[in-house]
Amino acid sequence: MQKVVILGTGGTIAGTGSDPDRAWHYVAAQRSVAELVDAVPELASEAIEAKQVAQIDSKDMGWPVWQALGQAIQTELQRDDVAGVVITHGTDTLEETAWLLHALHDGRKPIVLTAAMRPATAPDADGPANLRDAVAVVRQGAQAGQGGVVVVMHGRVWPASAVRKAHTSVIDAFDGGDAPVLCELSPDGTMPASASMWPSCGARGWALLQAPRVPRVEVVTSHADADGWVVDALCAHAAQHGGLDGLIAAATGHGTLHAGLSAALERAEAAGVTVWRSSRVARGGVTPREGDHWLAAGSLTAAQARVALVLHLLERQRPAR
């Protein structure tokens, strides 16, 4: 039997608290990924390797962890005895990591991200079932000769390119924006026989993660009284210290921006900053329209659009072949 490698990065799924009646009072990233595997009886008979890549609260996710994660994924997927990879992650930045992996992976083997809304010590901890399901999805994908990147949460499989956290506290906290769920899992974690769900990946290559300099991209939000002061402050700092390469404008509605913010973004653009627009609205995104001045980020959340712009700028830095 080929192995499923589980890469741990911390998060609530590895969190612990001292009072089971106050499950919300916990510290993330306390249990190792090996301990998470040991807590799932259904995995005892599985061929599994558990490896710790990081141990953080995912609110603190950043490029160094992504570099280490990308290197680990690349190393494990090159092994002939590995069917695919599961990544345990925190929920707060799951949509960013998922989109990044979707953009980079070639899709030849399954990668499944999973997480939890309750810590490991909670009476209603959801991590064990999610981890069991994630392993099952990797195993079934590999057996069918399919691959790609998906997210498994609460008995549902979401495309990594569209998944986002949609609720702050309920166990069923994720959706796909306008993208439908890829499939609903059975109570034992298996996919329906009719499921053919693995979306094509971006295949942009893991080498992008190892760039010597990562472009700085910030997110600014359009709102009432958005006079552009934040953008001007960022540009003033960059003029002295360097380092501002891109801005994501989380726009109102379908990409609309306060006049004050728009004027400041034009000044930033004139100074060499790349500007893209996303929306602060939960669904619908920003689609390109005739006469647009700034690129529309489509259905991506502002956080996902930021990752997309970083990759875009990294690709522009690549020397011509």
C-alpha cells in the first residue's frame, strides 16, 4: 500500500484548552501532527507518515512557512511510495494556502488540506473526523489516478481555488463563494462512486516559493470616508525604505472605489505600484469590464488576490529564458 504523508502546520486542529466546557478558550498549535494521527482510530491500519513542517496559529502564516511547506510537498510527492499528501492547517488563512498550492501544483497527485473549528480537547472536536476524511480522499484520488488540490471540511470537499472561511465559529464554516461543493462525503468519509472532482491546477511550479525576494503586496479596503490616507502613508514609507510592490483594493460592490481612495491608488500606480481590485462582498467577485483601469481579481477573496498578485510579480521577476 502506498503511503499518505500528513504534513502538520499547527492551527486549531492541534489546539488545546484546559476547560472542555469553554472550548473557545484554547491555544492553537499545541499537539504534534503525530498526536493528531494517533487520536484517530480509523487511521491505525493506514500506511501513514506524519511530519511536522511548522507549529503555528495560522493567523501568523507567512512566506517562510509556505517555503518550508512547498519544499516538503515537493519532496514527498516525488516518492514512488507516496500516494498523496494531507496538510493539517489552521482555518484563518486556509483559503490563502489552498489557493497558493492550487496555483503551484502540477496536479499529478492528490493534495488535501484539512483543519478544525474546535480544538483537540473540545468534547465536539471536529479535527479527528476531518483528518480521517482527508486521508480517505487522498487514498481514493490516488487509486483513481487523479490529483489536484482540495479542502476537506465537515464532510464536504471544496476546490482549493475557491474555498473560503464563511463563518467565524460554526463547525460548518467553509464554502466556495459561487463555486459549488465538489462532493459530499458519506458518513465513513468515502466519496460517492460518481465523484470526478479534482480540478486542474495552475502548475506554475514550486520554484516560485524559493525566490530570493518576495514582493510586498498589501490590502486596502474601500469604505465610507476612505480618503486614501493609508495608501499615501504606505507609499511615503516605501519612498524612504522601499518594498511596496502591489496593492489589492478590496472594493465596494462590483469593484467600485471611493474617489479619495481611487485618487491615491492612481498616485501609487504612478510610483510603480501594481494595483488590482477585488471585492469586500462575500459573493460575486469582480469580473473584467470594458473600460476598467485596474485588473479585476475575479472571484478571489482579497486575501487570495494578494497571493495571486505576489505570484504574478514573482513571475515578472524571472529572467527571460
